[in-house]
Amino acid sequence: MGKVDSQTIVDVTQEKSMYKRILVSTDGSDISQKAVQSAIALARSTGGELFAISVKEPFPYSAISEMQPVPPQEFFDAQERIAGERVKAVVSAAGAAGITCQAHTVEALHPWEAIIDHAKSQSCDLIVMASHGRRGLSALLLGSETQKVLTHSTIPVLVIK
């Protein structure tokens, strides 16, 4: 019969409660819904709480202000409504699973920076994001917010495909 030392037991206990504050990013896509469900399942298994974020686009100002297709306030209102609906859906799904979830919308030129900054400001210990799975030239040209979060974050990132 093997001997179990107390260090092994402590490590197992610590690992089970490793992720207590989980940030999940949503853009409303089907794949981000999959990330939301994964984040909820993880929070349920660790007894953690969720923080949902949706990043809003800034108004595309131009030098010729009379040529704007949408007035700035109308644009801001639409962006807030869309982002708000996205995070409310996460709060609702988390609530149905018995998980506490705080919802936040943030305006940012670079979503990856906003996601990392928000994770830090909320003291999150994990970021859950979806990957749209772009490959080749389209991935190179379009870039990937998930890839940028992976590259720049000091907080662990769980990528859902």
C-alpha cells in the first residue's frame, strides 16, 4: 500500500479551487456562446464566479463630420444596447446554473487590451475566450483578438474552439 503525504493532498485541494474569478468575453457569436457555457461549467465545478465582458466599438470619427452615416449618439446607444444584450444573456445563463455573474461593457479601440485590463481590474485568475478558428492569410490579415490576449496576458487563458 502506497503512502500519501500531506503535500499531495494540499496540491489537489488547491488545484480544485484554482479558478475562482473567471472572465468570459462575448461578442454574441455562436462560438462565443460555447465559451460562455464552458466558463459556466468551469465556475460551477470550482465554486467560482463569472465576470462577463463585451467590448463596444468606438465611434469611427472622420475629418468630414457632415458625412457621418449615423450620428455619434445614435451609434453609442446602439453599441451599448448590443453589448448590454450580450452580457445580459451571459448573466441569465449563469443565473440559471446557479452561478454569480457580473456584467460589464467597455468601449475600446483594441478589444484584446480591454479584456486583459478588465481581467486585471476584477482580479480574475482565468480568461475564457472563443477562437473563431481563422487560419492562413485571413488570420494573418484580420488578426485575432484571442491570439493577442494569449500573447499579452499574464493571466491564464482558456481558448474554446
